[in-house]
Amino acid sequence: MPTVDDLNRALTQLSDHPEALRIKKLIYSLCKNLWENDPTKLESHSLKSLLIELLKTHPNLKRLIIAAHGLVLSLNRQEVYAPLAKYILMTLAPIYNTTPEMVERSIIQTFIEERDKTKEKRTQPCINLMEVLVKDEVYRELQKLPVNAAKFISTAEVATFALNRLPPLYVSSEEGRYYQSQKAEQLKENIHGAVRQGIAAVMRDPLRKSTPLNLGEVDKASTAHNMIMELEEFVREIDGHEGKMSYEELTEKLKTGVNLYENAIKEIDAFFRLHGLTKEKLTVHNLAKTVRQVYRRFLKEEERQPARGRVKDQQSARIQRNLDSQETSIREFIQHDEATEEGGETNFATSIRDWYTF
């Protein structure tokens, strides 16, 4: 609780200020949440009563600083009222059991925090949650189709068909997302039906001419779907998997494959280093080249030691052709990957992220 002396001292300092009238306007607005220019209404309230009311409505200094900051931003002559608002806060510092220096630091910190909040609000995205739900449903439905049929279906056209027949669910915050998600539960059957209708409509003529929108970017939904189809085929070849796979199952198999690859590379790298076969760290980019170098070294050593027996010319040529073929495949894969990165096209990770998350 402020002492009588602290309150009287603050009243004297505020009343004696050359801009006492503007100071009273600021305090009145902070108390009433209303800007008042009418002298009669301002004179009907003493500065002491306004100050006591101010301390009741803003018992916390931080809260008062935020309120004063917002009030000044709402005024036309900010360059005039900003120093006066700061003077009020400095004058009231003893009443809030603090010092003018601490008030100064708190004002600066509050200004930074409020500026960041304003910037965050301006850049806060607004999305249509229905688009996410429809794309998920399109993927699930296309999983039920044969691979040869699904690859001709434009996911963008199916999604467009469904979205034009469903209500939008716009969200700009996590609270809004939760609320709209609850609402979306009631629309699950509608979403399912609209997507199935969209697939049926597109399947009537999947090869008809369709000129994409000139948006200067790849259709992320279609790209993601095509990538998933190719990855499923890849997993079937290396894993012997048959039938459809869920997104979670496909993800796990790919993670397992990547881990196996990384471990294999580490083992090969350790073996080569142990026997002094290479000093270069093995990567997907130099694996084929390193294996060829090791093989050529092996052939040279065989030529130096006839007693151990040489590899027959026909067998050596066959092995050489196989190595050339493997190196070419790996090089093409690497070049394609690099070309994709240089060309700025959406890679698989980005496509999946755009498809399933925001």
C-alpha cells in the first residue's frame, strides 16, 4: 500500500508539471479507458481521485506500463504524449516500491515485448483447416486404388472438387485449431463423401486436358502424392512388401532403410580405413568411385603376384561392366538429386511436410 506521503508527493509533482492538463488526460484515459477532451468533464474529477482510481485499476506496475504504452500508440500526437506517460510512470515509481531506473528498464523491456507481439500478430498465418483434412482423406482413398490407376489421378483436382463442396474452417491460432477440429469431427462423413465423389469425377476422364494454374510453383499436393507412390514401390522392391502401406508404416520402413544404409556405410568406411584402402570419408557421392579405386588396386596387386592366380579376362570384364553399371546408376541418382536442389523444386521432405503439416 502506498503511504500518504508518497501519494501527496506524486500529486504535487504531477500538478506542478507544465503539461499538467495533458497528464490529467492520460491518467483519466487510463482509469476510464476513454479519451476525454472536454474540460468540464475533466474538471469534474480531481487529480487525486483519478490517481487513487488509477492505483486500484492498475495495482501492478507492469500492467500500468503496458496500458500506458497501448494508450500512447492510439494517440495522434505520440511525440507529445510519450514523454508525459513516461514522466507519470517515473513519478509513481515510489508508490510501486521501485526506482525510476527500474521503471526505465521495465519500460524498455515492455516496449520490446509488445513490439514482438505486434510483429507476431502481423505474420500470424491463417489457414483453412479443411484443406488439410481433405488432403489427408484424398491420400487415404487413393491408397485403396491400384497403383496403375492411382498414378493417373490428379490429387489437386480431387481436392478442388471436394473443397468446393465443403465449408471452410479457417484458423489462425492453436485455440482456433482445436475448436475447428471439434467442428470437423461432425463433418467427417461429408468430407469422405466429397472426396469419393471427386475421385469418381476425375476417374471418368483422367487423361483429359487440364492446364495447371500459372502460380510459379509446383503443385505440392500432387508432388507429395507421386513421391509417396514411388517410395512405396521402392520399399516393395527392397523389402518384399506386398499390398498397401499406411503412411506410418511407410515412414518406419524408410527410417529403417536409412539407418541400415548409414550403418553399412560406417562399416565399409571403417574396413577401408583399417586396411589402409582409402583416406577419404565414404559418402553416397563418393561410394562408387571409392569402390572402383579399391577394386583397381586389387587388380594391380593380383597382376604383381601371378602365383596367386589372376582373374580370368572374361570374368574380369564382366565384373568391370557390373561396376561401371553400378557407378552410372549411383551417379545418375546423385546428379538427379543435385539437379533437383539446384533447380529449386520441392524435395520429398518438403512435400511431405507441406502435405501433412503447416
